[in-house]
Amino acid sequence: MHIRSRRSSLLVALIAFLAVVFILRPMNAPALPSPPTAANIPCSLLTQADVEAALGKGASMASTHNPRTGMDECRLKPATAGKIQEIIVVVLSAQGWEMVKKGFVDGKDVKDVRGLGDDAFAGRFIGYNVRKGHRYVKVFGPLTNDAAANDKATRYLAEKAASRL
């Protein structure tokens, strides 16, 4: 019962995070998005060598657009599923970063991370969130990934992606 309660609270937190992201998006954004710059395309922040270092030889990297969130994503998959099934990378505006961070960092499940970008926090259910300048990169894996393997891979990929923001 405790696990089900924890999962539902994590799901509520994730939904709240996505709601904050959409609320904080500029209200005067153009109806048609302007062409994305390379640093706003998540897959442009990683190399095939980065992905293979994190997920093994033959890992794949695919740019996608998520119609539910309206965000471009980079979906990373190992050549064969094992401890990690998938990792997702997104790039977001850092507008409202402090509010988002304050809403998640609790010192238990979500903690500050030193040494990544200008500011960073991480937690198993929200991944690594690394701000550099006016943008931040979010690198996360589904809860079905092995926790230790997921943390190692997502931290490595967050470091690489943030260094290219």
C-alpha cells in the first residue's frame, strides 16, 4: 500500500511540475512557433558517443515532438532493453526556474545538485534538471528503469547536454 501511495504522490508531483511549466510559458508567445535554434533541440546537445557511453554500443537517439506537451524531445534507447528502457531529454525556458525548483526540492526525494550548470536539482521521479543561463535541460527516465542505472545514465547525459546549452 505504501508503494502505491508513493507512486500516486510522485505522479501528482510530476503533473504539478508540467502544469507549472505550462503556466510559466510566456502568454504572448506567437501562434506559430519560430524555427528552433540548435540549442533548443534536445538531440543537438548530445552526440552519438555520449549516448553510447551512457546506454551502451548501438544505443539510438531520436528527435520527436510530443503533441501532448507541445515540446520537442530527444528519446534515447539502448540497443537492447535491460536495466534502462528509455531516457528522455527536453530543453525548457528557465523563466520561473526558482518557483519550479522550490516546488520540487524537499531534501528527501528531490535534492539540490552541486557542480552542474548554474543551478541544478534532481530526483528519481523528475530526473536531472540543470539550468544554464536562460534555459534548462531536463533528463529523465521512466520509473520502470532500474533506479541506480537510471541515475548514473541521466546524470552523465545531463552533464553533457548542459555543457552544450
